[in-house]
Amino acid sequence: MAKQQSAGLLLYRQKDGKLEVLIAHPGGPFFVKKDNGIWSIPKGLYEDNEDPFDAAKREFEEEIGLPAPGGEYIDLGEIKRKDGKIIRAWAVEGNIDEGKVKSNSFEMEWPPRSGQKQEFPEIDRAEWFGLTTASQKLQIAQVEFLKRLAEYLKINFSAHTSDGSVPEQYKLF
């Protein structure tokens, strides 16, 4: 079996003196009522013969509906999820209006075993969050990208809630 590998971009900005990142909520019927621990950086699969940086920019445009911003890209490296999937990410400073996000879509049988096909957006929304909130919303493995970005920007950050407790989704692991 070929290894699963994704590449993505973490867009960040400074707003009112605080760092914010743009993350995406997955679309489709399985995620409608889910929030913490399922958001992701805009990313997608790429093949071995593909340049991961080019794939990251392509996937950003497919999921966000806007071209990847220009600027200085920060290589955040790779993380490996518990299921073995490898995710490579870059960060870049930029600002987009999350109201203009328009994702590509996918088709699936819904409801299950109904024989009916429905189309759903790959992501149903993207939003700007401060690092603490983003660390609660992101898939747990991807929080490492927030830590690496904060370290690069020399910002004090640990993946805990504002009251100092460990986010709920971390207690599951």
C-alpha cells in the first residue's frame, strides 16, 4: 500500500497585536455537528512524483478557492499521525476574508445505502483563530504546526486552554 502523504499551508496574520491562523472545518454529513479536534490546515494528498510545496499551494487553492498568497514561506516540516499518514506544511503570512472561501466539492452516497449521490464541499468553512483556540479545534497531530510557527515567530505558546487546563481532545490520547 502506498504511503498516505498530504501537504498544506497554514496562513497566519497579526490582528490587534495577536497571532491568528486560518484553519478549515471539513465538509460533508459526518462533520456537521463536530467541532473540537477535527479542523485542519488546508491540505491534501500528493503523489511521490509531486513536489510537496507545489501540492500544498494547489490544495490551498482547491480548498479555500483563492490562490495561495505570495510571501516568505516558512517550512514547518512534517508530522506523522497515529494512523501513519504524513503531513508536510508551510506557513505564510497573509490575510483573506473567510467569507469568500469557496471549497471544491466531492460526491458520495448519502444517506448511506440509499443509492442517492449528493455533493458536499470538501471544507464547509474556514475561520481565523488565535493559537489557543486553534489548538483546541485542530486535529491533535496538527497542533505541532502551531507550536513550530510560534517558535519561529518567537511567540510564547503552549497547547493549553486559557485557564491552563489540557484541551479535552488531548485527554483521549
